[in-house]
Amino acid sequence: MPLYQQLQHELARQLEILQRCPDLNQSYLSSLLTKLQQNRFNLVMLGAFKRGKSTLINALLGEPLLPTAVVPLTSVVTIIEYGEQLKIEVLFQNGQRQEIGREQLADYITERGNPRNQKGVWEVVIAYPSDYLKDGVRIIDTPGVGSVYSHNTEVAYNYLPHVDAAIFVVTVDPPLSAGEDEFLRDIREYVNKLFFVLNKIDYVAEAERQEALDFTKKVLMDSLATNSLQIFPLSAKLALDGKEQQRPELLAGSQLPQFEQHLRDFLYAEKGRVLLLSCLHGALKALTDSTLALKVERQAGSLSLQELETKIRQFNSELQGLVKEREMSLLLLDGRLKGLLAEINADLAGFKKDTLARLHHDVQITFQAKAQAAGDLRHEMEQYLFGALRDVFTLWRRQEIEKVVQKLADIHQEFADRINAILERLTQLTARIFDFSLRGFGGEAEMMQKSQFWFKFKEDPVGLEIIQMTITNLLPRALTKGLLLKKLLENVDELVDKHCGRLRYDFQTRLTELARDFRQNWLAKIDDTTAGIQQALERALAQKQSSSQAVSQRLGELDQRLAEIIRAESALLSLREKIHATLH
């Protein structure tokens, strides 16, 4: 069993054991177990037609599941996930679903079987019993990325913010197409999630492989504007043959195992470790809450009714101070996020001013140069303007995101520290009032996933309809050129303003969502702990109405449950050490 899967199963077993403990928050533990079991590593496959992408997917699965050597359908996504038996479900754009057989698959996901997507397919989900998918890997196939612009689809773009890794498949020949190059330049900010595969190395002699690898690496580095890039050369066909025919020499010669290991290491170290520790820390938190509540009830049960009521009043009185700290933390969080949004708006205003000035100057210079040639001036200038806008917005947005993500991490850490401090004081004041020892809360801030501020540069027609009007054909050439330049400059103002507005809205929306998540996730920790203590006190008060024998029996039960929780905590702490030692 793979290491990650082993650790995942061990943690799931511990959570299932904890679910049998009546003192723990069952719904919370159930949510942790569901989160652990339903985790998915979204692995997106990207590449142009005839790059061997489908063959690579089949090689990873070890089975010829997807049809190959056919024209892919650019608007349909195929998702392959683990299932005990093969099941293929077609999801249509109208919301309907239909289960189909394996032999019908090509009728829905290929251009030959479904030309121009006449059947209105949204995506196809395949459940498949492959060992490769058992660890939670989902392979998402987005065909036709090389023609994503010409077909005016955002399918590939919409998946990028949600993936854990993407594989971009190129081949030793032919070189990158214009569509691929344009796509790569548009997604530069996701380069840390991209793995590059140079497929079909069996097509060239071994002596020529390094030359092909060096050439492809240089082209990709230029497209991505990076000085560092790793490419994995392999043969998907040899790998598939090796797995199907159980011929290890073919599999080794394909060089696929090296890439598979690198990919798994990335997925499990980057996401798997975070997931395991997040669920484990959640379980420890549930144990801490229960230990606190049980000890409160244990100590309260040994007090007289008068002493208990006095201590409850003292607890409620001191709790009010923590409630005020809780509200103050919310105000500070809102203030920090509003300040960050104001900073983004200021950056955007400066960017807009600089961009307008620069583009006005560059458009006029470029216009004058192109006007001397005999080409299609309108078309050439439109293409130039689109390219200039896309480049300047992509660069600024990438730089701003890096800045915002760092500031968000600082804000999140500050807020988490405040909440953890409140929780620590809550547990300690409870232990002090009811006179028992308690290990500190020791809260850890969960790693904040980078929020994806996805902004797709929208290629609307720039609205140069005036140039297409018949009247312009009757105007002198000089006057027509003058109208064209005037309209171009007007569109610079319009498009810069529109895209700045979209950026502002996108950032504001993401910050609002993050603020909501911060509040929900962290305030729940305080509220759950407080509720657990108050419920324990209510049970202790109710016990005062019982006989001395019933009270004694209850105290014995509490001692037994505390011992069980200590053993469970020890097992979780041991597992945490194993995760730290093996997944790094």
C-alpha cells in the first residue's frame, strides 16, 4: 500500500474509533472523516491535438480506457476518478444525466462522434477501478487547449484555479503551436502547478533526444518568461505497452515511472500532508474540548450545589471578557481586510493611470509605423491592442496576487493567533475556577490555501464598428486613418477601464469570501468549546438532583472516559509524528 494511502487509512481508522466515543462532537468528527475520505487530487491534463495526451492518461491508468487517434472535442471535459467498477456518466448542458457504456464513450467526447458538440455535453465523469486512482487522484482531461482561443471556450481556464497539478504534454515534433504558446503565456502565474512532459521520445534516436529536450525547454522558458524549468521526457505508448503486456523492460524504457514518482511526491507533500495534518489537528481539538468538558463535569460533580452555583457565576462573569475579545478580534479582522482592499484599489488606480498613458503613447507610435505598410491596418492594430492589454494586465495581476496572498497569510495568522489566545485563556480560566490541571490548547493555525484570484482576459470585439460602416469607404484615406486612430484611443480608455473594473470586483469578491471563511472557521472553535463547557455544567447541576450512588457511578464513568480520551490522544500524537517524519 502506498505511504500516503497507509497514513490516510490509519487516520481514518482513528477517526472511526473516536466516533464511538459519546462525549465527542459526532457531527464534527463525521465532517473530518468525510473530508479525509472524499479528498481528491485534481490532476488536469493539457495539450494540443496529436500530442499523445490520451495515450498518457491510459498509460497512467495502465489500461486503454480513452479513445486515441481521433480529433478531440474542445468543449467537453472528461473526469476520471476511482470506482469499484466501470461507470460512465454523461452530464449535459441542460442539467440531464445519462449513463453510457464504454463502447459509446467516443460518441460523446470526440469530434468524430459528437461534431461541434451537437449533443450538448457539459462533461463526462468516468468511475474506473484503477490502482492509480485509489489514492484520490482524479484525472481531468481538457482536450483542445491549443485552440482554446479560436473556439472561444474557457473550459481549461475555469479548471486551473482548482487543480492541484497540471500536466502539459508536448512532443519531440512538431514544435509548440501558436495556440499553445498563447495559452502558456496566459497562464504564467500557474507555472508552479505545471509539469511538462516531452512525449514520444521513442520517435527519435537516443542521440537526438537531448537536442529535442534542450530545444523544447528553451521554447517553453521563453513562453513562460522563466529561467528555470523541468521537463520529463517519456514515451506514453511504451509505458502503456509495458503495463498491458507486463513487460518491465518496456515500462523502464518509457521513463514514465520516474515522472509518476515525482508527481506523487508533489501531490502528497504539497496537499496530502496538509490534508492529513488538518484532519488530525481537528481530531485533537475535539479531544481537547471533550477533555475540558469531562474534567469540568468531573470536578463540578464533587462540589456542593452552593459551591457549584458560585463557580458557574464566576465562570460566566469572566467569560464576558473573552466575549468582548472575540468581538474585538472580528473588528480588527474587518479593519485589516478593508485596509488591504483599499491598498489594492490604490494600486489599481496607479496601474490604470500608468497603463493609459503608456498605451496611448504606444498605440500612436505603432499606428504610425503600421500605417506606412499596405496591410490591413484595422486588423493589425486590433491584434496589437489585444496583445498589449493582455500582457500588461497579466503581469500586473500576477504581481498583485503575490503581494495580496502574502498579506492575507499575515492577516490570517494574526487572526488565528488571537483566536487561539482566547481559546487558551478560556481553557485555563475554566481549569482555574474548577481546580484541575489541563494541557494547554496549543492551537495551530491551519495552512491557508492560496485563494485563486482568477481573471480571464476577455477578448470582446473592441467596438470599432465605425470603421466597418460603408460611409468610411467613401472618405479620403487620410481621414479614415484619422477616425481609426481616434477610435483606437477611445477603446484604450474603455477597455482599460472595463478590465480594471473586473479586477476590482474580482479582488473584492474573493476578500469578502475569505472574511466569511475566517469568521466561520475560527469563531466556531470558540463557540464549540464554550458550548461544551456550559453543557458539562448543566449536566453537573442535573446530577445534584440524583442520589449519592448515582453521582458516584457517574464520576466513575467520567474517569473511564477520560482515560479513553488520553489513549486516543496518544495515538493521534504518535500518528502526527509519523506524518511529519515521512511526508515532507
